Amino acid sequence: MPSVVKVESAFGSGRSVGVGSGLIVDKLGHVLTNFHVVDGADQVSVLLADGTRALAKISGTDSGNDL
């Protein structure tokens, strides 16, 4: 599905990477993913279905619901 993205999070100077999936939820490009994928990340990027990669900014979290 075109609305499904791969979410990659980089952590610390060693740049360990966390990976998960996400879903584009609106025309502005907001992506919903799991909190544990981005928790504590220094940098987050998304890979779109067409191969485009873009940096992302965390705009909100809900750790209790893992979102």
C-alpha cells in the first residue's frame, strides 16, 4: 500500500538503528508508528513505497498506547 512506510530511527553516536513500520494518516504527511520505534531517537527517517527517503520530526507521542 502506498500509505505504508518504513520508519528508521538512529540512536546515539554509535548510530544504532531501530526499524518499524508506519502509516501515512493525512495529506500533510503525518505518520503514525509505534512509540518503541522512535523512543529516544536522535534522528528519524521514513522510506516511502516509491523509494523516497525523508527526515521526519516527532510531533507527539503516547507511550501508554505505544504510539
